[in-house]
Amino acid sequence: MLEGHKSYGGLGTILVNKVSPELASQFGELVADPVTNELLHYTEKPETFVSDRINRGVYVFTPEILTAIQGVSTQRKERATLRRLTSFEALQPANGNLPTDFVRLDQDILSPLAGKKQFYVYETMDFWEQIKTPGMSSKSSGLYLAQYRIISPDLLASGDGSKNATLSGDVYIHPSAKVHPTAKIYLLHF
């Protein structure tokens, strides 16, 4: 994905997956040029079907993305300064308006810059699991570790409690980590 991003030359690259039309509406849907991979259209959870290509929520950005984000924030501040409020509006809670420093990646950055040679997609059919809660994060980690058991078992730690820690399930321990021999490490699933 990083190599693709470097070759495209835009502000960012989005990891994309093809899914069934029924599943697509639960995610950000997008349309990309099949030759150049340029992002042409992006919409978050549309009410009607747009595409079977979805945003997987993984991005590679150049540092210039910060300028685009700052631009959105600056525009919002300028609009707030220029707009005159009626006395009634001034007394109302402001929860309907976004704070001037609040930027939504999908609506404020991706959608407006689609079709302007700023964003590209990198499509893959590799394993992916959506992570929105701590429990989903644990589940996803377990799935990745189970995949390592099959494709790279040497990456997983082992221990029986005698000279090394007691391990249960698929566990990865970074080579620089120091684990006490009496430790017990278990992969928990929520």
C-alpha cells in the first residue's frame, strides 16, 4: 500500500475492499478510476447503493494532509465570524453546529477532494476485520494471531511455565519484551 501511495503522488491513499452490495451500505462507499486508482467519488454510508468498493479505514497520508485539515478548520472559523446571529439564535445552544476546529475526514476531506487527483485507492482482498470497540479489537487480534499460527508459527511465543511464562492460545511477545518466567499470558476474547 505504501509503495502504491508513493507512486500515485496524491495527499492520501485509502485501503479498499470489494464486498457484496448488501454489505456495502454499512461502510463508506467509493468509486475509483480502474486504471489510475484515483478516488472519483466518496460517500459515507449512503442510503442508496453507490459501489461495492468500501473504505476499510486504513490510510496513508503525506504531511500535506495537515494543510487540508487546517484549511477546513480555517474556513469554518471564517464562516462563523462572518455570520450574524439573531438575538434568538444567540440564546440557543450551539450543539447543532460543529465546533470550528472539528474536521470530519469523510465529509470535509475525502468527498470534496475526490476527483481532484488528491486521493487514490489501494484495493486488496487480504484479511480484514472492522474494529470499532475494544472487544472487536481483541477479536481482530485473535484472528490475526490465529492466521500467524498457520502462515508464520515462528512469530508466536511458546512457554510451558517451567523456564518460560505459561501461555494459553496464540500469543505474540515482542523480542525486546522481558517476561517473568512465572507470568501467565492468555489471549482473551470479549
